[in-house]
Amino acid sequence: MNIKPFARADRVSGLIHEALSRLLQKSINDPRLTSVSITGIKMSPDLKLAKIYFVISDRIATKEEALAGFKKAKGFIKYTLAQKLKLRYMPDLQFYYDDSIDYGFHMNSVLRKIENEYTTNNQPPEKE
């Protein structure tokens, strides 16, 4: 049985995910980022770039506002993460809205619409 060990990029992305989530909850007071949740982090193989994916839970802020909030707080976030994680090299941070959840909701509504059309079109005729 071959068990593949986690790559260093996976371990670093997990550390960044945990620290950044805690940082968003406790230290960043930007209202554009209060309802943001980190959904995933993809590290480049050389650990020089971290692509951070997020969603917005309550729709008070738009994804453009959240991206602007991340852009403004990027220096603080990077500095604070570097202090906490003590990595040899702190990767550059890029923030992206994760639209997979929105896509899932869209697919769910399409499937419900198809199901409703199927049940209304395939009902037996009413008895008189």
C-alpha cells in the first residue's frame, strides 16, 4: 500500500488557511471582509505564490468590495502571516472569489426547475 505523503505546498497552504481564517475573524476590522470565508488556498510548487479563494456569506459586501478590502489589507495580512508562520519566504498573496458555491446553487435551481416541469407534465389526467 503506497501512501503519498503531503507535499510541502499542501502543508504550507493548510498553515496559511488556518492562520488567515483566524486573522480575518480577530484582527481585520474592514467591513468589506467581515462576512468573508476562505474556501481554499493553492500554492505554486515553488511556494512563491498563494492563490487564496474566498466566498461571501451574507451578501452585504459584493465580491468587488471584498477584493478591494483584500487589496487594502494585503500588506498587513502578508506581514502578520509572515510573523506567525515563520516561513523562509512568505509567498505573494493573490485573492480570488470562489464562484463554485454560486455555480452549485445555480445547478440546484436548474435541477429543481427540470424536476418541477417533469412532475407537472407527467401527472396522470384528473378523474372527472
